[in-house]
Amino acid sequence: MSDGSRLNYPKSFAGHEKRFCVFNGDFIERNLRWDTGHATPVFYIGADQADAAQQLKELEATLPAAKQKLVGESKVAREREKAFAVFKKLTAGNIRERLRQVARYEATQFMSDVEKLGATAADVLSDDVLDAAIATCARSEPPAKVDPVGIPAEAIFDAIRSASELVPKSIGSIVVDGLAAHPTMVPWAQHGHEYHVSHNLESCLYCGSHIPGERIALLTAAFDDQLSAFVTDLNTSINAANGCAEALNIAKAAVPAAASLSAEFQPPFEAAAGKLTTALDDVTPLLLSALKSLRARQRTPTTAVTPNLPGIEDVKQRVQALSDSCAAVNDICKQHSDMVDTFVDHQTKAREDIRRHFVAKTASEYAKHVKEVEEGVGNEKAAEAAISKINEGVSELRAKVQQHGPAANKINLLVKSYLGHDELTIVAVEDGYELHRHGSLVTGAPSEGEKTAIALCYFLSTLEADDRKIKDLIVVIDDPVSSLDTKAMNYACSLVRNRLSGAAQLIVLTHNQQCMNEFKKHWKGWARGEPDKVKARLKFIDVTVPASTMLRTANIIDLPAHLREYESEYHYLFEKVLRFEEAAEGHFDYAFMMPNVLRRVLEIFLAFKVPRSGNISDKLKTLCERHKDLDLHRLNALERLTQVESHSDNLDDLISQSAMTVEESRDANAALLHLMKTVDGDHHADLEKYCKA
């Protein structure tokens, strides 16, 4: 654009739709239906509808901004939808990594969970619980069951209580000489006495002496039933305490490792096992102390022993703590074992807990995305509604102010001037136009020339439709001619130049060289001068196939000089003849190619001046007969030079330097110019003027 901006369709085109008018095959196909003879209406604004026209203009002026707003809102909406989709995809990916299930967990499942699970903040899992659920999901088979821990808490309490009661107990005095001074021998003496009596032994097995009856009676009185019962109780308590001590050792070793339990049970199990270990460490010394006291009393059953034990209530509480901690451990072990029995259901619940966790954890972010997307889509729909409202208003106003009848008259005048007859006419009907020939609807397709004429005239009539001004338009004409004769082509080119000379910018594209020359003839002068001051630019679409890509590539470049400066090959070659003449005695780069140039110029010139069959020599002879100032010998030399040097009949002529001298070529060049000047001085003068312009 003149302000340096660049338009790009469709990205940066908003607001310029009405300024660009393109005549091409698409335009013709869109507006002219040759098979039915109908055309789209061209609306002109009536002069008596000025107020409505002004309203229409003002309303249409708001449309570009509304469309631009829609583009912006659509972009925001798409970006928000994309961000939401990415969020759902990433969240679903995080969940999928943790579920470890066969079915792939995707964003659609995540959205379904949001709607169906109804997760709340209470469903958010702690890190430990989440890790345990993930570990459960990762298992391909259930873990092994664990055995409960067995601790005889009641027996332990009874053993300690027995010790606290038995060892300090007094059972009276034993009046046997020597035993009072040696109480540790009482169990030995009692056992020996009972053995001798039960076996009716009268002599001591230890010393061999006779045992008097009085001694037997004395020992029997000393070792009465009370002592026997006490010793029996003492031995029973010792055995019970030993069993409890062994049970505690077994229990310590039987506590399962936390790692052997399912992950979700490991944290509470570790806590419960820690309490159990503490309780074991607390009760075991009590039991061992009680056992130690019992054994001490066993050694001296007649002597009281003071036990190193706390009060019985304290012992009861501590043993109860041991029992409770053991029950807690066993309860967790039971839960683990029950889980093993229903592992599939347990794993299913773990996966649901994970899904609930992520739904609850991302709820606020999910809601934020939903709100943003709804706002973005709502704004987009509002922008669309605003455009629809503007378009409805524009349509209503256009219906009031537009008339398509006047355009038909303009099209008919242009077509008549174009074709030179009025056989074909455009007739306005309710929904557009009909194409008539001699007053009747045309049902068959017109000729290509007629199609081009009607289409171009129709296009030109649309440029000022809907209150547009030529001076504001950027017009593109894509190949305005078809199978037109010279007169029609000249008129078409003239029509385009005259009608569109006031356009803001006019671009003409053609692959027809005659059409190019017709436009170039008028615009060549405008294309000369400083780059920033020229009024026209002559360009060329250069199509190449680079070796690096082997793909057709098109570039717009300056029109090559031989196409830009010359109307034809004849003009181009004659310019080389003039340059050779001007070089005189000096060097001329094209000296060796001049015989070919002279031959071609001579052939074209003779084709016009002696328009009959025959060779060059015969035609030159005819001209010499008509013009006595011509030298036939000189012209024959010209003809021989062009024949010899422009044709070759042996290999030496192709690989060696030409035998032609520069003087020969100069003489031939001068002879040709003299011939042309003599035969047609005006033609020669016009050519000189054209080539030196």
C-alpha cells in the first residue's frame, strides 16, 4: 500500500473487502450463469434515498471493526479451549501414570469423573495415603498374609502377682538343729526325708548312719503340709513365669516387618508396632524381676525375700498396655489379611480414591478453565450476533435504497460499443438479469468472444455499485481477453484503461502478448524514471524449477528488457541494426551475430513490401526495379552475406572463427538501412524514432 503496509488474505484483510475488485474466472463463474442465461444483480443506490444511503454507509463502516472484534474473540476462545484441553490432557496423564490399569485413562474419562464422582475437599489424600494407593494399583497380585502376634497378658500378670505375694510370705520356724543356720538346705533335707520315709529306709543314704525314730519324727513335724504346699506353689509360679518369659521372646520375634504389609497399612502398623515394642520393653523387665525373686525364694523357701516390683495396680496397668498394643497390631494384621482375600475390590477402590483425589485437588483450576472457556465462547457468540445484527440492518437498508435496473442500461451500452452490435442485451428481472439475443432469452452459451465482452462490461458496471467510488478501489484484471479479434482486443484494453484510470490501483495480468503490448504501449513511459516516482510498473511472473528442490517456484520480477522496451522481435532486431550503424569504426559486441539479425529484419521488411512468394533475391530485384536509387549489386552482396553467414553446411564453419570481416558486415548493415529508407522513408523514420525513444 502507499503507506507501506502489506495486506495478506485472509489474515490481514479486514476492512478492505469492498476496496478490492477482481475480474477473473471465479468472478465470472460466481455471477454469470451462461447455461441458464442469468446474472447476479448489480445494485445502484437511488438518488432519492440519500438518508437511507447515509445510514447504510455508516452501518457498513462499523462492520470491519465488528469483524476484527470477532477475530480477536475467536482467537481468545480458541486459546482458552486449547489451554483447557492441555490441562485436561496433562491431568489425565498424571492420573493414568498412577492407576496402572489396562484401559487407557484419557481426558474424556477425567471429565466424566468430574461430573459423576462429586469429589469434595475431603477426598484429597495425604501424601502417604496417596503413595499407598498408588502402590496398591501397581501390584499385579495380592501380597501374602501375615500371622498375628500372641502375648499371654493375663498369665504374665498372674506370674508377677504370684511373685509379689509368694516371695515375701512367712511360713513359720523350722525347729531342726542345723537347718535354722542353713536355710538353703531345707529343700534338700525335705526332699531327702520324704525319700527315706517313702522307701522305708532306716539308714542315711548320704552318711550310712542309722536314722533314729526320734529324728524321723522331728523332721516329719518340721516338714509339715504348709511348707509342702508353699514349695509347690513356688515351683508352679516359677514354671509359669518361665513360660511367660519364653512367650515374650517369641512375640518379639513374631512381630511382622512393616514392608510385608500392603502399603496403606504400613504407616499405622509401624506406629502400632512401635507401641508394642515399647510395651514389651516395659513389661519384660518386670517379669524377669519376678522370676528372679521366685527363684531366690525357691533356694531358701523358709526365708522371706523382698521382691523388686512396683505396686500390683501399676503392674496391672502396664500389662494392660501391653495387651492393648498387641491387639492393635493384630487388628492391623487382620485388616491386611482381609484385604488379601478381597484384593481385586481393594485395588478397584484404590483407583477410585486416586481419581477422586485428583478431581478434588484440581477442582478449582478446572472450574477456572470452564469459566474462562464459557466467557470466551460467550464473547465470541456475542461478536457473531453483533455482526449478524449489522448485516441484517445492512440488508434492510439496501432493500430500501438499491436498484439494479439502471446497471442493465450501463452494461448494454458497454456491450454494444464493445461488440459493435446490439444483438445481445441484458434485461433486468426481479432476481437479477437475463441475457437476451434479439429479444429472446439465451439458453445456449455465447461465443468465447461474447462471453469475454459481457463479463468484462458486467464487471466494470459493478465497480460503482453499492455507492462505491472508483478512486477508492484496488482493481485486478486477470486476463481480460479471450479469442478476440484485433478490434475487440483494442477496445477491451482501451475500455479498461479509460474506465479504470482513476482507480487507487490497477493491476492487469495477462498471458496474451498482444494484450501485453497494447497496455505496455500506453504505460511504458509511466514505468520510466526514479523508482519512487514512476506511475506504473511492468512485471513478469518468472517460473523456475531450482535444482535444489525440483519444485516449480514463481517469482515476480521486472519485465525483461526485450519485452519491456520493444513491441516485437522486429523492433528489437532493428534496434541492433541502428546500434551497429552508430558504432561506425568502433567495436560492436554483436558483430558476429549481425548476419542473422540482418537476414531476419530483411525477411520481415520484404514480407510487407513485396507480399508474395519468392526468395529474397527475387524480392530485392523487384524493389530495385521500382526504385532506381537502389544498387542491385550492393543488395546482392547483402543477400549473399546473410545466406553464407547465417547458414552452415560443414563442420569447420561451426568450430572455427568466421571468415567474415567487420567491413563486410558494416557494408551489409548500411545497405539494409539504405534499402529501408529508400523504399519506405516514413517507416524507417518511425522505426528510428521508436527505437531511440
